Amino acid sequence: SSSSSSSSSSVAAAALSTDNQSENEIKLKTIRMINILNEQGKLPAIMFILSRARILEYAKFLLQDQELDLIPHKEDKNKVFIEFQTALCRIPTTSTSSTATTALDEHKEQEKEDQAKQRRNSGDDDDDGDDDEIEDLKSVQLCRDLALKGIGMHHSGLIAPIKEIYERLMQHRPPLIKVLLATETVACGVDTPTKTVVFTDVTKHDGTERRL
């Protein structure tokens, strides 16, 4: 399992197949699964989504669900908010101005959707590049808004301050990140105490073919 860094003695694995399902069915199934895991005390969970573009798609619809809130207590939300405000101070001011418009609105733009689809089809959606850090800086507010619901994201292009926040929030007692949306690179740098592992897929396109 890619969650070998987990401090949990037992890790339950669940599969979330998205084959032959409409987008709405996938959304409903995902939210229902998260709520069930929460009710059964099986969070924190890592949800492996082997595509950065797909992670952003999942992040958007989870953020839009007003009833989904895994850290309902105001005190815990304040801790999350302070962590992100501290991180913003560590990010160059020349880039943070782009966070004035929410990342959620930015990702709704058709151009962004077209770029995401192109990356997904080419299999290059989780490669590092010069534009990765800029994209992540624009996504700081999206990361914060998700974290205020108890949800985090992790992929290879995520900037270091956000990775550090997620690690601290997951190691908090009780954990303040309950669901982490991640590519397989999560095993390369974030200590993630985990009770449940969910796979939305078990193959990934490497630019030539789909592989395990």
C-alpha cells in the first residue's frame, strides 16, 4: 500500500470504482462513502486519485457540497485557518495576490477545464514543471477552504508550506484533516496516520499506456 508511512496498526482498504458511471453518480457515491466512513469512525482516510486534474475535480464538488463538514467545531476551524494564514506569510507576495479570486472560481473557467482535460488525456497531469508552483499558489485558497471542511489535497506539484500544514493537521489529536485526496506521490513526503485507504482507480496513464 502507498500508505506505508501510516502510524495506524490496521488499515482498511476500500475501492471506489468510477467505471460506467455518470459524473453525478460518482459525486453522490463519493460523498455517501465519506459520510459512512465518518459515522463508523473510519477516518482519517486517504483517497488515491491517480491524476492531478481529477483531484481538482473531486475537490471542487466536495467543496460545493454544503452539508459535508468533517470538522464542525468552530475551535478546530480556527486552528486550520491560523495554519493557512501563517503559511501565506511564507509565500512570496508577488504570487499571493492571485489568491484574491478564489481558486474554485478560477477552475470553473472553461480554459482551465480544457487544460485539465488535455493534461489528463496526455497522461502528463502529475508531472512537475515551471507552471506547477504558480498553479499551486493560485490554489492556496482552495486548499484552505477544503481544509476548513476537513479535506486535504496532495500531489507532486503542491508547494512545501501546504504539505507541511496537511502533515501537522493530520497529526493533530484528533486529526483535523479527515480525508486526503492524493496521487501516489503522497508516500514520498507526508506522514499520514490513516485508518482507511480508498482507490478511485488502480491504473494510471504514463504517456504511452495505462499501467498499474
